[in-house]
Amino acid sequence: MTTTEIPTFSIAERDRRYTLARSFMADEGLDALLVYGEHEDAGPAPVAYDTWFTNSRPGSLVILPQAGEPISLMPGPMFMMDHLEASRRGEKMWIPPHNLRGTRHSPTIIETLSELGLQKAVIGVVGLGAHLPWNPEGIIPHGQWSRVLDRFPEAEFRPIDLAFGQLIMPLGEEEIAVLRHSAQIGDAMVRAMVAIAAPGVPESHVYAAGMAEGYRNGSLPPSMHLWSGPDVIAAGIPSWGQRPEAPRILAEGDVIYAEVFSNFGGRHAQSQVTIAVGEVHEDFHRAGRVARAAYDAGLNALRPGRTFGDVVEAMHEPIDAADGWPFLIAVHSLNPGLSVGKGRGVFSTLPGTEGYPRVLDYPAFLAEMTLVPGMSFAFEPNYAYNRHLAHLGGTVLVGEDEPIELNPYSAQLLSAAGHGAAS
């Protein structure tokens, strides 16, 4: 991967965000925002709204009063060290040192709210509401939050996660440039995986090739789900990352399934990857055609003024018309991950699933959300005939008129290049 210029965020982008946040507070009748950020090692789909205010390391707690500057409560001294070093190197830090606090423990939260005179305020909180898929009931620790509530019985703390998430989903021009770069890194990761995949190669080498390319190009951290086999039905981190076992050795007729996550500058791109290793069962190609038809239907529906539910239903038309079965959801939002497509519990009808908890159908989440230019989504249509699964797609933006594909390379079945060698 080669780039001529690395996109960054300017002070003008910071001011755009703060103005947007204050307009939101005025519209919602809020005196302040309290934004709880998930730890930097949270993995895919992190709840990192704090970085939207800080342009810095994930994991702080930000308090923004309606009048005044934001204050960032940091988890520990490492965060202050990073801030100092970045300043020494000439970075224009969005939050100055006098607005930093050394911990985000409940006593510091209480002290900061009191300092800002918010004892009886209406405070919008990001961290109490749903954050799908991993945190449907919020991310703020119960013990910490209970102490804050006990200290401010006259304040109103109002969960605003979904409303605020939808507010910031339409990315600004600088954010779109960063997302494009992140998606380019994702493509480079996938191409590296294709280049090394071949019979006789451990799947861990394919994983390592993709991750190395991500790190090499500045995705931090990149991440990946990966499984392989002639008829594998699974998703998530490789089995050897969960249990002590040897990675599989790829064989002729295998398919590698991966979800590749690139994170550059806090903007997340995602590629859905199916790599055929040699000649594979015809059902993979049949399933790939259904998944591609769903992808194209989603592109046709992804227009400003339509709803997220319109996109979900459009993608499911070719899926529902075919005679196989869908594996997982076909689409969800990115930056942030709020809206999630509908699912069908067909998995529970597969041979071998007897005795497992039943997977139920579930509707799309935020189906009524209106599409606006700048919103980003992960298109990940998937389909299977018997146990032959194809999963493809990538990051797509809502454009002013037409949708903008950022990862068209992975929106097709890929073939292993066969350049790899086991060692």
C-alpha cells in the first residue's frame, strides 16, 4: 500500500464537533454532557465516543458543559504522559493540560461535576444506553455510577446514547478522508491474506500476513475474525486464539472466512472476506451469487432520505428468495456501530445444533433511522447452501446521490494466490 499524504484532523474539525455538540445540548435541554469511553483494548465495535471530543487515546471520561471547555478525566498517568509527548512533538492537542484530570474514578467525577456547578443540572450521559452488539445495557460500571447518583440526588442524568450516536454518524469531510484511508488499509490487509493463502499454509500465517499489513500501514489496532475449512460455519477469533491448539493447515477445497477490521485515527472500516483455496464446492459460488445480489440491492437502496430499514429489507429480498439460508445479519452501521440489520434463526435448524440454545429471529435495530450523506455502514451479506457459506462486502458511505464503496475488492469471492509456503 502506498500513500502520498496521511489525513489528519484539524482544529477546525474540533470546533465543528464542539459546535454540533452544543447545538445538540440546546435542542435536548441539557446543561452538560458526560461521555464515558470504553477502554482502548475493547476490540472490534468499541464504545469510544470520548475520542470524538479529545482526538486522543480511547478510555477517558469527558464532561462538556454548555458554557465552557470540555474536561477529560483520564484513567491513569500513562494518558497524561502520552498527552505531554504528543504536545512536545508539535501536535495540536484538543484539550489543554489544565482541563485534564488524573483519574476517572467516582471521586474525580463528583469533584468535576461540583466544580462546574452541575449539582442540579440536566446532564446527558453517553454510556448508560444500548451499544450493540456487545453492550446492550450500557458500559458504565454499576458501583462507580451508583456513587455518582448518591452524591447528586437533585441532578437529572439522562441517557442519550442513541440520540448522540445518530447525531455524529454523518461524518465531516476530514472524517471521510480518514475513513477512506482506513478502508485502504483494510484492502491492503485482505490482499496480503490472499497472496499467502495456499494449501499447506497454516491459517495463522494468513492471519499474521493480514495483521502485519494493518500494523505496517498504521491501523492500531487492526483486528480480525478468521476460520477456515471445507464446510466451516463459524465466526469470531480463530479457535487457536481461544483454546490451546495448533492452527489448521489449509487444504485444497478449503474456504477462508474472515472479518477484517481496520482502525485508523479512530475511524473504523470493515471488510468481509471469503477466500477460496483452489477448487471449492459449487455451493460456495452459488451462495456467493446470492450474497452479491444482496450487496447490490443494498447499494441501490442506500440513498439520502431513505431509512436504514429500507436498506435491510432490500438486502433481504434476494436472500429470502433463494433456497439456502442466511448465516448472520447483512448490514450494520459504523462510526459509530448503532444500527443492526435483522437476523433469522435458521442456524438452529442445522444438523448438530440439537441441545444448543435456540437462535431466534430478531428485527432490525433503528430501522426508522433516516439516511444522511456521510453515514458509514458495513455491508456484510452472507448466505449458505447446506454448510457452504459465502460472506462478502465492505465499508460503504451514503453519498450525496450515489453510495460510495470503499472496499469493493472484498465484495466478491476471492481466490488464494498460492504464493504462500509453510514453514
